[in-house]
Amino acid sequence: MELERVTRDGVTYVGGEQDGVRFGFTERTGGVSDAPYASLNLGTHVADDPAAVAENRRRALGALGAGEHAARLVVPNQVHGDRIVAVSSAEGRALDAVRAEAREGADAVVCTVPRVPVMLLFADCVPVVMTAPGGFAVAHSGWKGTFARIAGKTAAALMRATGADPAAIHAYIGPHITGDEYEVSQDLLARFAAEFKAVTPNEGRLLDLSAAICEALEEVGVPSANICDPGLSTMKLNQRFFSYRKEEGRTGRHAAIAFMP
């Protein structure tokens, strides 16, 4: 379950292939955006030039081999909740309806059809890509989504959509603000500690979202051996990834992208 760092046509991502699914967590280089969004900003909501974002998305999809499917791209409006949308058709009105539903607000997408790329955006929150025979899912897990167990709920939705057993699910955690640097309020830490065995109170008020996500995945039956977290820090590796906290709120967005060729 090791991830590979790949550079293709100037775009670098960390990713791999599993269960017929190709996926990657993009880095911030190889695009056309100017500072403070330099350079592969994939977010349309951060005041970057829309033409630059469109070109960046074209490059990112191309690097993963999904360029010819760009017209079917699904990008939800992330609202820090636990709503999941499902893609079960790659054609016409059915896909248009799901894309419209995703734009209304969702933080995870389950997809069971080929040639439909899914992209979610990040700059400290935790990306989670899940694969199964016959489908995949991408989830956005900030602290609110993590507390709501969006990763576990998404894994369960992927199982229902594909008929896969929990042991067949593989989960990959992308770059995020890590547990040794994410300082939160004492009240929030206490709430997590009361909800997740993997989270304990500490003097530094440091919250490990990844540990809580792993616990949520294991609660729905995903084996711990099937969860991969390379520990990529958006703050420590700010030259590679965007970080909302490190860059004091004015920054771009990298992405988790997945699709079935």
C-alpha cells in the first residue's frame, strides 16, 4: 500500500493504483497561478484567476491520465459536513444531476462508474481516498467532518455501493496538518477525547485528526493494515503543499483526485 511520488508533464502528485482505481494527492508546483496561489492552485474559491485555475485543473487531470474525461469532472462544494453524494452513471442527465447535487454541498463522493474523475480540495484538512473492487470514494475530513466520522460513513457507503466486504476496502490518507502541529482549543480537544479512544488530552492541545479518522474507519470494519497514512505534513512541507494555517489564510488548494480509467 505504499504511495509513489510521480512527476508527469511538470505536475507532481503522491498516489498510486489500487482495485482498478488511479488516484493522487497533488502538490503545489507545475501550474500557472501567481503568488500567493503559486502555482498549481486547483481551488476556484480563493480569489485566483479563474483561467489559471482551469488550466491548472487541466494539467492535474492530464498528469493522472484523466485529461480526456475532464468534461465529466465532479467537484463538490465542500461545507465541512458529512453529506455524501453517489455517482452511478457517467452519462447525460444522470451525471449532470449528481454534479449539481455535489455543488449544493457535500464532503464526500462515492463513484462506481469508470471515466468520471472526482476532485476534492484541501489546504490542511485531511483528504481520504478509498478504493474497493468496482468503485472508489474521496472524502474531505476537517475537524467537523472527522468528529462526524465522515471517513467511516463514506467507507460504509462505498461498501453498499459496490457490495464489497470491509476487508476489501483500502484507505489512503493524504497531506494534512498533522497531530504534532494542529493546536486547538482545550474544549475541542476534550470533545474529541470523549468521542475517540485514539485522542487523548495533552498540555499542547494538539489534535491528531488522522488517528480519529483511522478509528472511524476501523469501526466500520476496515482493517488497520488497509489504511495508509504516509504522514505528509502540509505545514512542514509547505513548499510542496498549501497550508491555510501556515500561510495565514491566503493560499491555494491542492487536491485529491481519483478515477477508474
